[in-house]
Amino acid sequence: QVQLQESGPGLVKPSGTLSLTCAVSGGSVNNSFWWTWVRQPPGEGLEWIGEIYHTGANDYTPSLKTRVTMSVDKAKNQFSLKLDFVTAADTAIYYCAKTTRAGDAFDVWGPGTMVTVSS
Amino acid sequence: SSDLTQDRAVSVALGQTVRITCQGHSLKTYYASWYQQKPGQAPVLVIYGKNNRPSGISDRFSGSSSGDTGSLIITGAQAEDEAEYFCSSRDKTADHRVFGGGTKLTVL
């Protein structure tokens, strides 16, 4: 059973870069899943940020596309999110998740990590 | 606003049946997946595809679809079903994934 765990700084300065990693255990990032990032601002709903496949193919939500980069590290069995030029609006719980093999749902989620953007 | 529309809040009497809906153009082509989220916890997948339940999910949960609307049905709601429920599918162009705004379910 695949398990996911997010890690990264809990505090990022405005205009800086948010960098998070999701460690994959019980499976391989080389498996045929889409590795996904979702965020949730305090008291708000879920926002799909984007996803990446082990081949490097990716898809990002249009509203964040110019600031987001995702990558896969096969050697470390993890995948990562970078979000540039952050503002207070990027303050949220960030979740990593994986899709089913068919890609039609997010069947495994990490516990989430809170990131606050503040000086 | 999201390309998938959900009622903000729904209530159900203990033991009764409740339907939570998700409306969007992409649902004419794609099924919705449904997630339960309790306070302070990560979302949990409860229904996906035509009507599939992951292992460990109660058979009180089922899904259906008609036209541009997907539904999550909870039959015989229990107190532990009180949570926020999110649907997910494709955006109106079907190019990207998207979540609905969420429905807060109260079990009375």
C-alpha cells in the first residue's frame, strides 16, 4: 500500500519560492500513477495545483501555471512542488496525492503540511 | 467560482438517506470522484468511477450520474458521516482536473 508524506518549510517569505517534497513509500514513483499536489487555504475548499507522471509529463492548473514547477526524483523515490513569487494568498495546507491506475481519482493522500507566507 | 457546483451545506436526519450533488459540463463525459474530509484530516476517497468504493469504505456510500450532475448518496446516514464532501472531475474544457467547492453535511 503506497503511503505519501509531505515535507518542507512551514514559513516562506513573500515573493520567495515555496518548495515541498512528497516521499513515496510502499511503491515506486515509476509506477503508472499521476503524482498530484492539492492545496487548501484555511477554512476554504480544495484546489488542484497540478500533477506529474514518471516520464516527466505534467499538467498544471491555469491560474498557477506560470509559477509552478513539478518534478520527479526516481533515485529518492519522491516528487516535488515549487511555487515561485508567493504571496499571502498561497498560505494553505498542501497535500500530495496519487491517482488510481486509471487516473480517475485520488486514492492515496499525504497528511498535508501547512505553509504560511509571511514576512 | 469552480467549474463544478456543489450545495454549500446539506443536513440529514440520523438513519435517513441523503444525496449530495455536483453539477458541471464535464460530468456529461466524465464521472465525478468523491472525497470525505473531516476537520484536521486529509481528504479520503469514498466513491469513484461509475460507482466504485475503495476498500474499507462503508457500503452506505454509493454514486450515480445523470446528464451534467453526479451524486453521492449516503443511505442510512450515521453520526460519523458528518463531514465536508468534495467532488472532483475535469474543468469545463476537460483539460485539467478541478474540485467542487464542497458540501458540509450535518447529521441531525
